[in-house]
Amino acid sequence: MNDGPSHNSPLRVFLTGGSGFVGSHVIDQLIAAGHRVYALARSAQSADYVASLGAETVCGGLEDEDALAEGCEKSDVVIHAAARVDMTGSDEDFQRTTVDATRNIAQAAKRAGIKRFVHISSCGVYHTDLYKRGVTITEETPTPEPPPWFPYGRFKHRAEQVVRDVAGDELDFTILRLGYLFGPRNRAMPLYMLPAMTDSTMRIVGNGKNEIAVVYVIDVANAIVKACAAPGASKQTLILGGFERVTQQEYYDAYADCFGIPRIKKKIPYPIAFYGAWLGEKVKHKKKIREISVRRAAVVLTSLPQRIDCSKTQKILDWQPTTTFKDGMKITAQWYKEEANL
């Protein structure tokens, strides 16, 4: 295996997913730290966007061997942040976009002698039974593959294993599991959450007092950059979580205020919501938002306690999340007002 990247020297970084919610902030943080960024872009629109942030573009997709080879050969480090974030979709689609795509970029990195491969994963890989039991999750918490009705978590779990299998002893890697992200540039929220909150689809599940493991996206991007060269991060699976106790009710109240709409008042017991989602999964829905709302995964992720202790990660990366939910949502609301015209 090659020696790891220098902790203090400027890096050349090949990034996938640079036009996305997380990836765009990673570009910002990399450029600010003096690193050179090559961003994979599969469309002209994406290429223009990542270039506007200061990255150099590599045109192509995660199935394009030549583009992946080009980006890796120019770089010291690879950050794989491209991800399918849908709650819905066929196993074939998730396999192609999550698992096969990860294998393609990991193999390209290995062939090019990349010094560190940083794989962006999710706390969605944890089996839902852990949340149901109220377990405090740490970097050492083992988890089986999530249940069949949670394809996002199931295939993210498999993608992590692909990284470990491809890496072997020759490719240094770090896997980062992200908590419940919030912050500016999250374009999915007005597309999916806002309609659900305004057409009476959304309910508070249970009493609304369960914790949601929120973490501000710019804090996360800062940690991702640190993981590129932190010596102790080699061959580690780490967690990027927040530091506050934010409840389900507080989370939805903040987004209602952000969007300038009434807060959600109606509640539904967890067993009824879960059973209703099970029934809803069997129906073909005309609207995407309705299809997402009636998924057991959506019910579980918002209504069961998410207790995460990532103190090991903080020590390894010399990193602390610093942005409060209140302050971060103020910035987020301003971004929606200015950029999304809400």
C-alpha cells in the first residue's frame, strides 16, 4: 500500500458528486484549504456548477472507465460523494447507482495508486432495530444489513463492503457515515418535504420527542476534508454526527418556519404510521412525494430515536461540529429565500 497523503501539504483531490448537496460544500472547503479539485461531471450543467465553485472538471459518469482513470491519475486522494438518495426505486437501480458505481471508482483509485479513498456513506446503514431498541450508536456498533424494505440503507451497507473488498491491502480508505444533514443547497427539501407539509400528507409520528441526529452540512464538509489526510483515519469507519438533541417536532417546526408555512400539529401513533406505510408500499402512486411519504423507511428514520456518539471520530479527525441547529436553519432559510425563491 502507498504511503498515506501528507497531513500538511496541498492535495490533488478527485471528487464525485461535486454538484450535489454535500459535494458542493466539500469543494468549497477543499478550495479554501488550498487543495486542487477535479470534479466528475456527467452533464454540462453540473460541469458549469462545479467550475463556478473553483473545481476543474472531468467529464463523464461513474460508468465511464476513461473518465474515472483520468480523474484518479491526476489526483492523490479520491472522495466518492456521489450517491443515490431516493427512498424508492428497484433493487436493480440501487445496485447500479450505489454498489456498482462504488466498485468502479474504487477499482480506478486502486489502479492509479491513490493514497486515500474517502467513501461517503450514511448512518442509514444501521439496522432499524438499533433505533427501535434505543441503542446509542458508536463507531464500534456492529450492524447487520438493513431490512429489505429499506433499499437505500441496504445498498449503502453493501457499497461499504465493496470498498473494503476492493481495497484489500493495497488501497488506503476511510468510510464516513453521515448523520441527518441540514443546511443550504439542499434542493430536495422544497421538492419533497414542502409539498408534503402543505397538502396535509405530513404527520408527527408518535409524540414528536424522539431525537433526530442532525448535523450541519458545512461542519460535515470540513470533516470530510480532514479525513483526506488524517493519519488515524486509515482503514477506519467513522461517523459524522452532530452535538445537539433536536427532536422530530423541533425539526419539522424549523422547516415549517423556514418555508413560511404553518407548523405540523396533527399526530399519528407509530404502529399505525408503520402499518399504513406498509400498505402504502403496495400501491402505485402517481406523485413522487406520496410514494416517499408512505414508506416504512421514512417512518422509521423520522420517528425512532437516533442516538449517536461519534467522539472517536472527533478525536481521530481533530474535528468538532460547531453550528447549532438554530443558527444553521437561519442560514438555510436565507438560502431558500435568495436561491430557491421560497
